[in-house]
Amino acid sequence: MPPVEMFSRPESGRENADRKLVSRDNVTDKKNENDYREARDAFIKTFEALVREHEKLSPEQRKQILDVQIKASLKTDQIERAFVLDESRKIAPKFFAELDRLQNLRRLYPNMANLERGVDGMREPSVPQSGMLRTIFPNVQERTGLNSGKQISEAISGIVKDWMDPQLERLVSPTEALQIRWKDSNQKRTEALRTSQTTDQEKMQIGALLSQMEDDWRSGKMPTASLTDVNLRLAEKLARGAIGESITFLRLTLDPACVAREQLQASSRQIGSAADRQFFTENMIGFERRARKQNLSPEQVASTFAQVSRLLDTPEPSFLSKADRLILAQQVMRQAAEPTSISQGFNGTCNVTTIEVRAYARCPAAAAKLIADVACTGLYQTPNGSTVKPYPDGIRRPEPLEQSVVIDGSRTWATRIFNLTAVQAHWDAQSVGPDGKEYAKGSLRYEKYAEYRPDQTGQMVLAEDTSERLVVYGPRGARMVYSGDTLVTSPHLFIVDHEDIYRTVTGVKERGFVVTGGLPHLEPQTKNANSEADLRAIFAKAKANGQLPLIIMIDAQGNGDPLSLDLPEELDEKKRAPHVVTVHGYDENTGLVQIDNQWSARHDHLAPGKEIDVRRLFNRMSKRAK
């Protein structure tokens, strides 16, 4: 609010004489102290009288006073301001008479000596004190340390003003005060635009943006406080002639993703064929449509676009070539638009792939940043500041299928990079391997070799396994890691590792999105359901709190759909195999659950009619801790 000084009047001759008397340098200490005590007593009485008069004001009077104060603050000419302020004196003459007396007494303070003793006297029981004075004066010593009379007098003056301004704020209800500030900001914005050196075209552009902004305000999309802040910031920019900055500011206010979107649209012209460019644009649109539906922030959208632009625009030399990064940019944009399109392919990476699906669904900018970091530099900087170096040859050599943008049932190159990097981030923090042996942190490496290898005749054939290995590096070189007698050919992650890896990639510390059945000993790293009722409650709460998708562990048997209705509800205990999938929807009324299986689209249960009953799902949830 504007300062209280606007209520002051010119001093009378008698008041000037009093000021000279108290301020004289050649008076004795005794005389000066007596004069101060008189002023102090007057100050106390006046302040108490002001408080009493303030309490007598009606709500209507208080609102009128605040309206006048705001009206006066808009006047640049001091004479005009004083003329406007005189209107308020007619509203509450007694209140302003006491305020004038207090202001004049405050002018007595600056050059008075021995104020320390005077302030100490304020604490004497014999001195009448109002509740407000008991609050003010004990703080004087704390604020100034009693170093000098001048400091104390300035502190008293500041404290009185600090109190008076909030009192004026409380003259009306918070809602009325907000409306008054909004009206004030509108006037300042209008005046700044009127006097700014803008062309007619610029004024039209700003006017159109302002009109759109006020439409958002009327529809409830923009709070009044935000609109007020925008008005004041815009007025400041226009006042200093920053017209281009003002237009950009308004555009970003209305659409924080606008600049990043335009940059990405321009960068996408580097994509080779017209059909690929069209599909890329459709995925951009699809991503923003999903973001609105799932309430992703505009900043999340803008940051995702910016990371994809990095893939397209980073100059050579870079870790991956320009042509490679063009492929990755298209894949990332597709996966951001439709996270359930992500597949693990023929790899034992369902664990880390569910983490990727959830990251793209909720924090797509973080997932896109991982890909952009590795593609441009070969390294990944995590949100917590650590550096991860995935196996270089595993990143550089995509398999033929991995270079397509849409590959149902096969892993994309972007997903391979995410998998290898996220798994490496996990093993970088471990000092015990799957074989139970202790290793130096950073010595365990997750590597990926070529899936297609030459046979004895020289023909390229698909390897018998996934060609992924956990390798330990030590003084004697590198060796592959075993778990018992079994060669480790997958990330070898446990269900309890999912939350930590998700936090490493996204920077979001979140609990309760990994769900198990009948495994209470894994809590709190997972959310355990001991019954169908527990599972229903977990799903309903996650849906209500906006925590979907969830990661759940089920049993998979054979090569078919592990949730197929053709399979018996209870599976053979001896053939149980743990698998993780993601839950994207739940209907409390029907008990139907929408599930994305990272194997392929034909194994998904997302479409109407393909959902899984929650009872059947609970019976399929794994009872093993892997």
C-alpha cells in the first residue's frame, strides 16, 4: 500500500517552535530529557487515541478511506494528491486529527539525545501502555541494538509506519482489497500503455493479448491476484520502453510453452520427409492434448519441447550424429504423446521400462532430458547433480527395428538409451553385486552388445539372448557377473528399487506408486495389498490423488498374455514368474482396471472391454519379491 505520509499536513508555527526547542544542540541533558519525556507522554496518548478512533470507524468509512488513498497514489502532482487526500478527512475527521498529531510528534524524534533512556522508560509499569505499544517498543531494542538515539528514532518511525500500513490493509475485507488492487493495477497498465512509444501494430498486438488474458480471468483460468501482478509488471516494462519484452512477457503469461513450441516447430523442418514432419507435428499436438487432460503444467510442456529441440539443434560434433538425433527426437516426441506406446521388446527390462512409462506420463521433460543429455554428450546429469556414463557402444549401435518411430512390440532406440542409462545410474550407487560380493562403487557396469551377430557362414543372425550383461571392472580387467550359476542378462532389479530409480531420473521423491500383493515385508518401499479390498482402496486413493500410473507386480506364465481371460485365475505356483506392468485407470463402480503391459499393444488392457477385474488382478499379483 502507499505510505502513510500522504496524511500529513504542514506544521503550524507552534509545532515548528516545539521542534526547534527539542532539537536544539545547546540544551542541557536535563532539559533535553524533560522535553523528550513530554513528547513521549504525548506520543503515548496520541497513539492510544488513534487506536480508539480507528476502532470506531465503520466498514464503509474504512473502504472509503482506502479508495481515496489509492486514488491519491495515482496522482503524480503533489498538489493534486493533497487535494484528493483532503476528501478522506471529511470521512473521519477525528481519526485524521489524531493521525496528524502522531505524524507531527514523529518529526520531533530525529535529533533528540538520550532516547535510550526514553525507550527504557516505555517499559516502566508507571507509564500507561496500549496493547499496540507493548508490541512495538520491546522490538525497538532488538531492531537497533540501542546504538544511538537516531537509530532508535528511525526504528520507532519505521515501526509505526509498518503498523499503520497493515491497519489500512485491514480497513476492508481481503476480497475487497484484492479488487481495489486489481483496479489500481489496471489503471497503471492503461496509463503506461497510453504513454508508451509503441506503434499501432504493437498496441493492437498487446491489446489482443490483454483481451485474451482478461477472458481467462473472467472464465476463472487466471486468479485476480495473478492478473494484478501481470498488470503491474507489464506497466513497469512499458514504462521503460521494453515493448518487445512486454509482448513476449504477455505471450508467456498466457501460454508458457509458446516460445518453446515455436522453436521446436522451426527445428522440426530438419526432419527429412514431409510425412515424418507431419507425424512429428501430430505428436506435438497429441502431447499437449494429453498434458491438458492429465493436468501437466505448462512449464512441463515447455521444458519437454526444449529438450527435444536440443536433440534437433545441438551442433556437431556431438556424441551421436545429427542423423541419429533426428531419429531420437521423433521417438521421444511420440513417447511423450503416448507413453503407453513404449515397449520393452525382447528384453528382460520390464522393470526399468515401467519406470520410463511413468516418467513420460508424469515428468516427460525429465525423460526427454535423459535422452538429450546422452545423445549430445554421452553422459547424463541427474537432477541431484551426479553424472552417469552409460555403456557407449550400447548407445551408439541401434538394431534395425529400433530406428523406427512406431514399433509395436519392439524397443525403440530412445527406450534402449533410457533403459541402459537408468540401470547404470542404479548400479553406480551399489557396492554389492547380484552374486553377494562387495565391489567398489562405480565398478559395476550394465552393457549392451549387438543382438545381430555373424554366424559361421558370415550371415547376421539374432543372438540367443538379449545381449545385455552386468560386468564388473577391477584390477584384473572385466568379467561378467553371475547370480548363483546364472549369467546376469537383465538389469537384475528388485521391486523395491523402482522408487529410487524413478527419483534419480525425475528428481521427484514420491512414495506409494509401486504396488505388491501379499508382500508386507517390502513396505514402505512398496504399497502392499493383503486382500482384494486393500487393492481396491489403493487404486481408488491413487486415482483420487492423481498418482496414476502405478507400477504393480504380477505373475507371468508362458509366452501369452499373463492377464488373458483364457488363463485360469489361479496360476501354477511352480511356474510363477514375476513381471511388472503399469495401471493407468480404475473404475470404483465396476472394479475394472486399465493396464499397460510393456510387451506390446496386443497385450495391453486399456481399451473398453479389455480391462481386468480387480479380483482377477489381485489373484495374479506376484507373491515373490523379485
